[in-house]
Amino acid sequence: MNLPDSSINLLPVIAAAIVNMIIGMLWYSPNVLGKLWIRSMASGAGKTQEEFRKSATSNPLIYVFNTIASLVFAYVMAHIMKFASISSFGNGVLIGFWVWLGFVVTTVLPGYLYESRPKILYLIFIFYQLVAICLMGGLLAIWK
């Protein structure tokens, strides 16, 4: 079996990772779902909203690891698009949907269930992932 050339253009990977982080920044902003997310996270952690807000943003390594994770995810998605020969935005979104459903939804759900975390946190996170992954898939499909 001959696999396609696995060289990947890193510019679209970086762009897709940035798109992912921008969507996350907007999604969790106070004007979208940030207030609900902070309220739910704080109550689950037994902290006030202000205590949680400070602890959640005080460690710069969180942002470093988030950036690395976003880059790795975009890089893997770029390989999927290339190996599957996906070249249209719509098909990229569709592949993003299947990646989301098959790998993200199914691997994140047990953690929320076993940790007895509020269901709203799962829904906020999982639908952010749906939007971000589908847009990343579309972008990576058309920009080679």
C-alpha cells in the first residue's frame, strides 16, 4: 500500500490552530458562554466565581499547553485531509464533524460522567469543539 506524500504545509496548520484559539476565546467570552461556564466551573470546584477566575488565568502554562494542543490537533487534521484527498470546504467540514463525533465526543464524555461534572460544562465544551473542528477541517481542506 502506497501512502500519499505526507509533507504538510505548516502555514494552514498554524492558521487552523489560531482559528481554534480565536473561536475558544470568543466562545468562552463573557458575552457568549463565559459567564455560564465560570459560574458552573466555580460551583463545581467549591469556589466563588472570582476565586475560580483568578486561579484559571493565573498559570501561563495553561496558555502554552493550549497553544501546543491546538497546533498538534491542526497538524493531525491536516494529515487526515491530505490522506483522504479532501479538497473542498464542505468535505473538510464533514470530516471535521466525523472526527468530532468519533474521537472528541466519545473520549470526553466518560470523564464528565465519572467526575460528576455539571452537564452544562460538557455541552459548552463539546459544542465549542464541534464549531472549531468543523471550521478547522474546512480551512485545512481548501488551503494546502
